[in-house]
Amino acid sequence: MSKKLTKRAEDYSKWYNELVVKADLAENSAVRGCMVIKPYGFAIWEKMQAELDRMFKETGHENAYFPLFVPKSLFEAEEKNAEGFAKECAVVTHYRLQNDPENEGKLRVDPEAKLEEELVVRPTSEAIIWNTYKGWIQSYRDLPLLINQWANVVRWEMRTRLFLRTAEFLWQEGHTAHATKIEAVAEAKQMQDVYAQFAENFMAMPVIKGVKSDSERFAGAEDTYTIEALMQDGKALQAGTSHFLGQNFAKAFDVKYTSKEGKQEHVWATSWGVSTRLIGGLIMTHSDDNGLVLPPKLAPIQVVIVPIYKNDEQLDAITERVNSITKDLRKIGISVKFDNRDTFRPGAKFAEYELKGVPVRIALGSRDLENGTLEVARRDTLEKNTINIDEAVTYIQDLLMDIQNNLFDKAISFRKEHTTEVNDFKEFKKALKNTGGFISAHWDGTEETEDRIKEYTKATIRCIPNDAENEPGVCVLTGNPSTRRVLFAKAY
Amino acid sequence: MSKKLTKRAEDYSKWYNELVVKADLAENSAVRGCMVIKPYGFAIWEKMQAELDRMFKETGHENAYFPLFVPKSLFEAEEKNAEGFAKECAVVTHYRLQNDPENEGKLRVDPEAKLEEELVVRPTSEAIIWNTYKGWIQSYRDLPLLINQWANVVRWEMRTRLFLRTAEFLWQEGHTAHATKIEAVAEAKQMQDVYAQFAENFMAMPVIKGVKSDSERFAGAEDTYTIEALMQDGKALQAGTSHFLGQNFAKAFDVKYTSKEGKQEHVWATSWGVSTRLIGGLIMTHSDDNGLVLPPKLAPIQVVIVPIYKNDEQLDAITERVNSITKDLRKIGISVKFDNRDTFRPGAKFAEYELKGVPVRIALGSRDLENGTLEVARRDTLEKNTINIDEAVTYIQDLLMDIQNNLFDKAISFRKEHTTEVNDFKEFKKALKNTGGFISAHWDGTEETEDRIKEYTKATIRCIPNDAENEPGVCVLTGNPSTRRVLFAKAY
């Protein structure tokens, strides 16, 4: 492969940007802030989608598809939501191009083809969906309405980074309607749990579940439940959010149902989403100076087999053995690639799969054939082991599970080491400077204090953890009383 | 369910529009020409996607994702392609909204936030993709490049119909690059075959494989391979196309590779796509005056079980039996729904599943429990049969296969009855008027004749069938010599 990767300790941000490109995950496109997701990166997204989609369906949700465009008049209906997204909306104003009379061979917007009403490219779909739900919900029998959409959305961000913040990104957005507030809150919390389970069990990325402070809440929500992960550079990543929307959208779009008792009531709503940003989180949780490290459950290729041979005869003998192992591994659902390209040497292949984070690499040479052995290398610790070929399948199956668990444990340890309880602002700043990570601190509950802390330190309140205990204390900045600690961090 | 469906013989178009809405497949949205795909309709699309995606991967393709937007300067690079789509492009000109000073509570486009270069919402992605491929292709080792994308595209059509022609639609677009013309042509034909196999084996929709005449070709292609299906009203539906693009895009975007011999050459390209339009074709191939008829292989629910009971005790006994059958059916991959809602009577449920085209409906009452029987109704012929409960699983498995085959056979017979060989223009017009469908006729090969026939009859050349034999004849309109027959039809 190409030149060496920048080391994390040298320049974490540069390391990340280089890794995304070198590992063939994504690249910038000709459109400002929009990325191209390359096949290897997209294969990770497909694995994420498959698991999440299964989890959504198991919790009773169905997929549907709503328009890309939101007419301006619908977009502005829910005021807070509109205000929150207005500054980053791509807007379609015309529906035709024509030959440019002043530039031969060039096109220009046809001034005659101006839309009567501008169309906003969805930054999120509450508006268009709630306008549709109005026609779908009449009676309590129509509730709950549990729908998810896999889609692209556009937010015209000024500072973008591959996966983490792009003008267009892929995501899923769930939009549900309920008869009661209790049910809607329960749904929002359930989806926060689903996200947390996905992050921890599949991405091996530990997350803190909590609720956002007023100023960090989704525009138009009553409460935003979040999962917050910690990256290796000590910055937090908001990895998924689930919103209790109250009756805000139901009122803005006049969506009412007739209750069992015959009363007309506005419905209660939630929305929740995760996006291709998760891939950024996956990278920054596990990868190292040698390249990507992928948890087996989301790795497009779990095992790669590289033959070591000097001539065709040797290759044939190796291939025969490999085919048999491959067959057995696939039978138990393990994805295997046999890389028998003759245009690259084994060393180059080893480097490539290390860079691409394939969890297990097997090397098999003529000597191994004679001895009945295999060399197995694990990507997470870079350890190598020579094993008996007869035990290969069980060994690899166990190894994949071990790697998955090891990655999670390492990430948990890292988070523990980078979470500091502080009791005054000096300690706060010191912890932020020394270890970074999460700072658990008392806060007086005001937006003003939150803003000032952000101004002084760039740290924001990531969440009020679900499991935060009542603990009387005083705000690290103002000394005003506080009833529980919240988590601060610098964040992506 | 709601009022009766219009009969096909009365008004086919009205029948179609009503059916799409009543069967909960899709509906029009607040955005002109854009549809909402409802969960039941989307579930069909998901089944189509899963099969197609598998077929694409089996033929060596990988998925990726490219930006929604195409900068105008890239869009216009391949002249013919640009010309072909310029008249139906949605164009983003601004990236921000602001409060409208003249209308309180309303937003307007911020005139300061005008893009330097307008962005076209992709009507198809050749331009943005080929601009990307320029960076991916250097050597013959990088070829073939076999990529597919699942995405939404926008074509600002003036006359739209649910699924068949919408301003935004969902599709997949394959974009491949090859070292030689021969390989690229083979790829384009291979994908035509894949589409034909999918249409026939999964949709039970017979198709004619052929090549488009010059005037019906994709803008920017050298050859367009098509699959053409025949709808029940005698109109043809272009169901999928695969384009051999020659070196047009490689030249427009300067994509060259170094051959094994060290020479710089432009690469050869294909693109191919099918869309949510296929759902329209599925509906119009099989459905009847009672509602939707779905081939089992694409039905979201293959078997529905409706309990017939008078009290809870009976329901419990039925449920126990149903659970055991359901388990056995699911074990062999058959999707089953047990509809035990107590808010609807069996008759209403029967009507609902008939309208929604569930292939097999089972009714199970107390009498059946005593007799050890089940009532099985098939949606395609509406036949009912009482069978022994012990043979249920085998019976249903066979029945689903039988329904799948029967639908295909019926559609083949229909097409046979609606394909007419004609030898002069009088016969041509007569056949078009009497039976509609495909008209097999000699044509002199000129665009002028094609245009005149279209003007006189509204029929267009659907394709020159792949299996058209050399047969000297004379053009039905001009009497000029012709070497083989082509297929005409009125088309969607």
C-alpha cells in the first residue's frame, strides 16, 4: 500500500482523515462537503443497516419512504424545528436547465422554470412525515404508528469531515405516533436502548445513555435521549439520538385521533436516528497506528487467508486445503476471503489487510501443509499463533468472539481512565487538559452556566446520565446548588 | 375495507390508481409528483431489493454511495446525457433560509446564500460517478470496476403516476468500467439477463429482451438493452434497461488506464438500472378486479391465517393449533401472519387480504379443529380447498410454488394472445385497435418512419428483440426493405 499512516499521537485528526481514505472507506467528492462512500466503507454500513433493521423490526417497526423534498410552507410549520434547521437547508428553486445563450455548450438555470414554492431538501423528515400522518391517523385503532425510513438527508454544514459531519449523509429516521405521553416516552427510551445495545454489542463501542440539556436538545423536541461514546483522543461523539417530541408536531400539523371514549386528542410523537457518522465512531474507538481495527460482527471480511507459495503446484495444494476450511467456516456464518492474487506478494497483502482491519488473517504455506498447521494472526493485538489445522474452525470461531469482547473491554477501560469526577472549576480544567474525556461535575442547571463553561473550555454537557444518582453538590462554576452530576466533554 | 374497486374493463387507469391507494402501497404526497411509499408497498420493494442485490453480488458487483448533487459543470460534461436530462432537473441554488421580513413566522430563501455553482439533484449518476472513477482507475489492474448504488433520483416529470412515473423515485444504478469494448458489451448484456431472470422468476412477469432503436436510447449510450413487459391493458412497460456507454463518459471525464502493454486507453462503460416502477409492472401484470395479486416470491406476507371463533376458549384452542403450523411453515422460510385482531370480523379480514393480494389464506374454525382440517384459499384463482391439517405444510409449500408458476403461465398466455404479426399498416392499426399488445412488424430502420408511426398510432418501437430472426420483408409504413421484425406497442 501507499505511504505510512500518520501516528495518532502526532496528529489524531490527520490520522483519521488519512485512515478513512487509505483504508478505502470514503473520500471527498466534487460536491462541497459531500462524500463518496467507497465499497469497503459501504459494506460496513450495510452490515450496520442489516442489524439495526432487524432490531427495528423486532420492536414492531415497519419501513416506508417519504419524499426527499419538503415544501417551504410545511417546513416552517413547526417553528422551533424550522428555526433549528433553516440555516443549513439546501433549497431547490428551479426545475429545468437550458442552453446558456452566453456560453456555448454550457447550461444555465431556466429562469422560466422557477418553482411556485421552493422545496427544501430534507435535513430531517418530521415535517413531510407529520403532514402525511394527518391522513393516516383518525382513531385510536391507528395507533401506535411505528415507522422507520432509511434515507439520505442534507444539512449544509460549513465545516465537514468524512463520516463525522458531511453535507449529505445516510441515516435512518424513525417517526412514531402514540395515543399517550407515557407510550411515546417509553418508545423514545426503548429506541435509545436499541441504539445502546447496537453500539455495545455490534460496534463494541461503549456508550453512556442520558438525556440532553435544554440547549443541546433537538429542535422541536421536548426531550432528547442520547448515546454518547468516547473517542481515543478524549473527545465525545454523540452517536445516536431519540427524541420525545411531545405534541409539537401533532399540533403544528393538526394530527388528532378519536380515543376509545370518543374524544378528539392530539397524538404524541417520537423520532430517532443514527447515521453514517457511526462509521466515524467505529474507526475512532478501535483503530490504531497500523490502520483500521474492525469488530468481527461488523467486518465485511472476518477472515482472510493468504497463501505462501513458490510455484503453481504448491498453490494448488494450498488451495485444496483452503477450500475445505473456507467451506467449514462459511457453514457457520463466518465470511472468508481467499486472496490468491498473484499480482501482490504476501507481505503486501498482510499490510493491506492490517490497514483494512480484517479481524483474523491466516497464512498457509507448504511447510504448514506438511505439518498440518496454520498461522493465525489477530488484528486487535497483532498476536500470531500457529495452530493445528484440525482445530482451525473452532479456534477461529472462538477467536472472533474473543476479539469482539477484547475490543469492547479495551474501550471500556479507556473510558474509565478518561472519566474524571471533579468538584471545582480548577479540577475541571485540569482534568480536561490532562486526560480529556468525560468530566463528571455538578452544574447549576442554567443555560448561562453551560454557555460560560463552553466558552472557557470548549466542553459541553454531553448528557445527564440516565443512571446519575441524586447527590447534593455545588456547581463547579457558580457554586450554586446542584442535585446531581452531569457529563461534560469536548465533542465532535 | 372501503368502497369497491373500479373494474379493469371500466377504466383500467382508474382501477390502477385506486388499487395502489386502497391496497396501502403508496399515495401522493404534498410535493408535486412525489409519492409516499407506504409500509406494505415498501415491503415489496425490500423483497425486490434483497433478490436483486443478491444477484448483483453474485455477478461480482459491490455497492457504494455517491453524492445526491451534481455540480452543473460536471452535469454538462457529457453533452448528450446533459441534453437528455436538462429539461427535467431539480436545481439547488441556495443553501440557507432566513426569516421573511415581509411575512412574520415565514421563511424565505436567503439571497446572500446563493451557491457559486448550481447543483443538479441527480436524475442519474453517470456524471458524478465518472468524475470519481477518474481517481480510481489508473491501470488495467483496477479494471473491471463493478459498482452498484441504491439511491433516490429526481426527474421533474410533468405527468406523474404512482410508481410508474414519479418526480422522485428509488432505484439502483450499476456503473461499470472495463478495459475492452467486448467486456463492456458483455456486461451490459449480462445485466439485461439478470433483469430478465428477476422479472420472470420472481415477479412472474414475462419480458422480451431486446435493444432500443436510436430514438429510444438512453441519452449518452451507444446501445440500450431493455426488458419489455406487457400489461393487462395491452400497453408495454419498459421494466429495466442496461446501457453500453462506449467511451462517451470516459472521454467526457478523461478516464484512462494503462494497459498491460503500457498504453494509455480510455475505458469502456456500462450503466444499468431498475426502479420502483417495477412495482407498477407487478401490479398491472397480475392483479384483478378484487385487488392485488402478488407472486409468492415477492409477497411480504405469503400466508395469512384467520381464526373463526365465537369465544375465547375456541380462540385459545385455535391459537394453539395455529402456532404449531406457523412454526413449521416459518422453519421452511414461509412468511405467515396470524390475524387474531378482535376488532374485525373474519369477512372483513378476508376482504382485506384479498385486496392486498396475500397468496394463501387459511381459515381455521372450531369445526376444523374437530375434523382435523383447514380451509385453504388461493388468491390467484380464488379457489378454496379443505385439507387435512397433517398435510398442511407440504400442501402450502406446493401451493405457493403452483401460484408462482400459474401467474407466470397466465401472463405468458396473455402476451401470446396479445402479440400480433402484421404485414401492412392496415393490419398494424387493426391489431393495435383490436387486441393492443405487441405488434411484430417490419420497419425500414429510419427515425422518420418511427416518428410517423408514433404520430399516427401512438405506438413506439419497444425493442428489436434479441431473438429476432433475419427475415427479409418490407416496412409496414413505407414499403422500404427491412431485414427483420421489430416490436411496436403503446407504452407506459
